[in-house]
Amino acid sequence: MGYLLAAAFGRWMMVIPDIPITIWPPNGVILAMLLTRPYHTWVWWITVAVAGELTANLIWFQNPLHWALGYVVANVASILTAAMPLAFLFRGPLRRFEQLPQVLAFLVIGVLAAPMISATLGSAIDVLVGKNPFLKTWPVWWLGDATGILIAAPLVMTAINAWQETARPRLVDVVEGGVIALVLLGLTAWELSSGAAFAFLLPLPVLWAALRFEFRGVCLAVLGFALAIGAHAQTFQVAEVSEAVAALMHTRMQTLLLVAASTGLIVAAIIRQQRRATSDLARANSDLEARVLERTLAIAAAERRFKATFENAGVGITIFGGDGRLMEANDMLARMLGYDPEEMEGRSINDITHPEDRYLVDEAWNRLETGAADEYDLEKRYIRKDGSVVWGHTTVSCVRDTDGKIDYLIKIIQDITLRKQSEEARRILAREVHHRSKNLLTIVQIIARQMAVRSSPQEFVKSFGDRLQALAANQDLLIKSAWQPADLADLVKSQVHHFGEVGNRVLLTGPRVSVPPSAAQPIGMALHELATNATKYGALSNDAGLVEISWGFDEDTFRMSWREKGGPAVTQPESFGFGTTVLDRMAASSLSGEVSIEYPPTGVTWHLTCPISALRVDDGDDASN
């Protein structure tokens, strides 16, 4: 239907005698469909073009069929000559003209070049059938096809887009468009009625439409311009002018239409590109502003996070300048060193470094200055404001300027004083364990050697095991007290609780006394021997006896006694074994004191007397020294 309407419009525009058509818009209709549709649909649209042209020939021109087919071939060749290179340049279907190069390609290939094919073939057919000379037909045919394509193709593409987008113009745009149309029609009527003396004014409304409404405005303005020219051309048939004058006037109007439409399309393309560039620039500027704002907010957030981290970190953080002086310190470092943060600003690194560790700082600084390193970490001592020492693990990162020189240093300092103290305590403890182990093995060796001389193998095994258990009880107590002085009452209980119920048959009397490890072992061994003998032969061998263990101080002397009561009658032993050695010589020599053992009939008594200094802690006993 669109093809036939375009053919009818072309028929209506015919004013030159012996030329059946002067403007042929149908080729523009088919070209627009080919440019806006995929390649596989082109056969369908070419078929439509063939059928439409044959129908138009039947209705208006009544040419013989072989003539009509020749004209069909000419028009199809012209359409395909324009469509194929344009589709290649546009890289597929084109929805609308967007850029100036697209418009220029359309004007050069579709409007100027392709109609030469149809004009040449059509004029040749006219010559063959004897209708008109070639030179008379060709210019009119070319101008008619070019004008028709220029009017129809952009108009169809614009109509398709408007239909697909269901565009609804604003009221102000409708009013402005109406004003342009009235100006165009009035100016055209005035110019044509006055002999077109000022024809150069006619394209101005088309340019106005291009500036305001881009391609849609141009297409509608050109259509109105063409209708006005067509309406005026109909007066040529009744005017008293010669055929040559009528043909010349019509050709002038077509040429003016061609120029106005081409200029309008070019201006519309420029305006669209300019608006798109402005829109893209505005969008890019908006995106840039958004990114700048986002980056600014990110930087502000990062600064807040850094400030919060700097101020609330669990480690000391400080910034030193390239001159080695402190620029800023956080609260944790200030508390670590006993200063206010403001007091620390301007101090040098050596001001807060222990004198014995300053060489470490100097060596590290030299590596940074020479570029041998950009960071280092070390453990060193710092001097607090009150002069006390605090250990710190220091990690330093160097920030350089563009010349590679030190700009500033970022230092992270972790207080490791407790760790250092713990390491020192473990070192001393290891030394103490080594010392205690050697002493314990010496005691075991002495016990084994003395018992081997005085005991049979069977007695050796049992007695040696019992004494090792006594030593083990001593060790358990010392380990439980972390090798610190042990309570004497606890020491007594650890040795006698296997032989009698403390508080019932074993009575303890005496003040609270702490016994160092060096005294605990001989006292514990002596108590074990006494308890063993009491169980076998003395007060704990029956159900009525009891043992009184007492201790106390007499000026600078420590006294401790063991008294048995209620047991079997006691007699002086005829010989003395290793137990007596433990009770007498080992206890006395270990404590630098004196030991006495008595055997009255009422029960054994054992007395230990030693200086108070034997109970004092020395370097070998205190693991914290």
C-alpha cells in the first residue's frame, strides 16, 4: 500500500509533457525498508517492489508488459546498487540516521549515484521503444529518482521509528511544528506565484525544522515543501506558458527541493551529533562528578578509618620525619612511654631509645638512607619518661619522595615487655631445673650407694623405692609451688599422710614457715625416715600411739622436733643403718645445723636445730631472680 501511495504521489507530480513521471518516491520506500531490515528479508521487499510497480503500470501507465518489466529491472537495479554498499557501510540494519557520515553516504550513494543506474536503463528502454531521445529522458529520470529517494527514504525510516517508539510530541512541539508548516506553505506559495525570484528563501523553514526537530522535522518539512511544489505545478497545465518554460520551472523546483532536503538532512545530522556529544559530555561529566564524589567520600572514609586505627590501635603507631624527629604519635605509644602525645612531638628517635640499643637504630637508619632497604623490624628497649625500661618490637616502613630520599617513616611498636620477662623467667627456670636435676640425681646416687652397702637385695628394692617416693613427694610439692618456698606444714603432710591421719595420730604444731627447695629435700627425707620407723617399730605401729611434730624460732635459730608417744617400749639400737644417716648427717649438713636422736622408752625423739639463714631463699632457689 505504501508503494502504491508513493507511486500515486509521483503520478500526481507529473507536469512535463511526454515524460510519464518526474518524481518517483517508490524507490525511496523500498530502499528504506531494505536499510532497516535484515538481509534475509530483502527478497520479500524486492518482490513487493516488482508487484507494486507492475500494478502501478496497470493502473496509470498502461505500458506493454515487456516495457514494464524493463522499467522494473531498471528500478530494482538502482535500489540494490544503493542498498548493498550502504548496508555494508552501516554494518547491518539501520534504525535511524545518527551521524553525519551516514547521511553523507546516503546522499552520495543512494541519492546521487544509484539513480544513475535506473536513469540510464530507463532512458535506454525509451530509446528502444521509440518514446523519447536518451538525452531528453536521462536528466529528468535521474532528477526524479533522486528527488523521490530523498523525500521517501528518510520519511519512511522516521515513520517506522515513530511507530515503534509510540512517540507522543509535546504540545509546545506541535505548536512550533504548525508554525513552521504555515511559514513553509506561505513562503512557498508566495515564491511560486511571484516567479520564484527569491527561491533561495524556501529552504529556510526546512533548516528551522532541522535545528529544532532534527530528522523528523526535516522529513515533514520536505514533504510539505514537495506537496506545495506539486500543487503549484498543477497550474502549469492551465497557465499560458510554453512546454519548455513549464519543464524548466518544474526542474528548478525539483532542484531546489533536492538542495533543501539534502541541506536539511546534513544540518539535522550535525545537530544530532552535537546534541549527542553534549549529552555524552554531560553524562561523562555527571559520571566524573559521581566518581569524584565517590572517591572523595572514599578518601574521607579512609582518612576516618586511618584516624580511628591510629588513635585506637592496640599497638603504638608513630610517624617520624626524614630528619629522624617524631611528627605524630598515637595515644597507645604515649601511654607505653609515659608521655602525653603532644609531649612526644619533636623528639628524636634516640631520645626514647635505650643507650645500649641506639646502635641498632643507627644501623637500620643507614640502610634506609643508602636505599639498601625500605623497611626493617627489630626488638629494642625504650626509655619511658620516668626512666624505666620497656621492650618494644618495632616495625618500620619508609616512604620516599620523588627523589628517592626519606620523606617520613611509619613505625608500629608493640610492647613486648611481658614476653621478654617471660622469656627470662623461662631461661632462669631452665637453669634451675638443670640445677635441681643434678642435685636430685646426686641425692639418689648417695641413697643408692649407702643402701647397697647396708641392705640385702630384697631389702634394697623396697627401701630404695620408699625413699624415692619420699623424694617424689618433695618434688611434687616443689613443682606445685613453682620451685618457690613451700609451706612447712604442707611439706610435713606430704611425707606422713601415708602413715597416719594428720590431726588424729599425727599432730602438727608451729607457726607458718616457708621452706626453700634446698631445705625442703633434706627435711622431707628425714620426716620420711621417721615416719617409716614409727610405722614399723614406734608409735604408729599400734592403735594407741601418736606423733607430735612441732617447730618454731628462738631468736636466730630454727628448731624442729619429732616426738613419739604411746607406742611400744623403745630401746637403743645396737647398729645404725642408712636411715640414721638421713636423719643425722644428711639433714645436719644440708641445713648447716645440728641433729640429735634420742631413744627413751616412751618413744623416739628427733631434734633439728639450724640457723634461720638456712631457710632463706638464695639465687639457686628463687626462679624469679
